[in-house]
Amino acid sequence: MKQKKSSQSIRWIIEVFLFIVAIVIFFGGLNHFWMRPVNSDLSKGNSQSRLTQKKFNYVAIGDSLTEGVGDRTAQGGFVPLLAHNIDDSYDVQVKSQNFGVSGNTSTQIYKRVTTDNKIQEAIKKADLITITVGGNDVMKVIRTQLANLSEKSFQAPAKAYQKQITDLFDYIRQYNPNVKVYVVGIYNPFYLNFPDIKQMQDVIDNWNNATKATVDKQKKMYFVPINDLLYQGLDGNEGVTEKTETSHTITNNALFEEDHFHPNNIGYQVMSDAITKAYKEHVNEK
């Protein structure tokens, strides 16, 4: 029995290692992606009527999901979609600021927020904040503990991560005590490349559950789960499986086909809809 578990563990480590190699190769080619904060005024329609509308400041903070890696329009992934939804639903003039940087861990995001005056000024004026964080923290555990990787490998980093995001939330509250903040959960794209790595789903679930518990302790902060939504794909069947004599391929129409890791335009629409739904549920809360 121990020998079987050891064999399974070794196989899991090898598969994850191969996946990391693929991800490193991919991210090595991402230098051509734009990586600077984007300001966009999504107001449309009659200019005279827009002058009478309430100004609404939306600030997006986070990693590659906020930056919009995988969005072929290069407009910022879910950020402009969410801004447009709010613009249409509440008759406000939305200005969005995108402070997403691909590859950022929670520590790096915290450092940017606490040292960048532009982000701090944006937070002060924000009517809505979204945060995507955590995916790169999970990837860091995989990269640094690959030789002895197990579910237990994520326990201590997860606790450190919860402390880091609590510090991030507290810092945001120093600048804006009342703004509603929506923290987007992480998701599991690993099954697309390595469908046999079942343990990763437990890792992602545990990570999200701990993050939700941390967010729930805050006032006017809300956790938005996206794992199941992206995992299922657009049609809800967990991707399309293709098998041949020599290969087993799973595709997902909500993920970027060039890396099977980030959302594509459909995936970002799914994320935007999920955040919009959460926002509408809490919009009238004082």
C-alpha cells in the first residue's frame, strides 16, 4: 500500500514538473503583452446626458487575470466588461483603472499598493474595487517545493497568504473605509494539461475556502468564486475530451487556447457576469 502511494506521489510530481516547464516556456514569451495600468472611460451615448450622470470610479487590482492575459482584444479582460455592465445597469459614468500585473503574487500586489501613489489615489476615490490574487502564490509553492510536493506543501504557504491578503485589505481600508471590494477566487486549469492530477482540485478548493473565510471577516468585502464556472466551460461539460490511441486531450472553450491556463474572451465574460451578479446582490447594502 505504501509502495502504491509512493508511486502515485512520484507520478504526480513528474506530471506537475512537466506542467511547470510548459508554463515557464509560455510565460517566457509574454514580454510582448502590455503590462502597464490602463485607464478607460467606458461612457457612451449622448455627451450632454453624460454630463448629468454620476461619476463612478472602478479600480481593478491584481495579477494576470486583472491585466487580461488571454484577452485577444487587449482591453483588460473582465475589467471593461464589468465596467460596461455597471454603466448600463445603473446609469452611471464609469471610469475604470486597471492595475493588473501578470505574475504578481499577493506579496508583490501588496508592495505595489503600499508604494504606488497612483494606486493609493485611485483607491481613495473608488466606488468599487476588484482584486484577483492567489494563483501565482499557488504556482510559487509548486515551483519551490516540486521535489517533495504534496497537499501538505500548501498548508503553511496558505496561512502566510491569508495573513498577506488581510494586510492588503486593512491597507485598502485606511484609504477608503466604505468602498465595496470583490475578491475573485482562483481556479484549477491543471486538469487540461494533466487530467490525472486530482489532488490539485482539493488544493484549489481548500485555498478558496480559506480565502473566503478571510474575506468574510471584513466589512463590505465579498468573495466571488469562479473555479466551477471556468472549470465547466461555456456549455458546462468540463471541457471537450478527445482521445486517440496515443493521446488524451481536454479542451475548454472558456480558457485561452495558447496556454490552456488563462481565461479567453469567453472566460473573462463568465468572470464579469459572476462579479456583476455579486455586485447586484450587495449594491444596496450600507
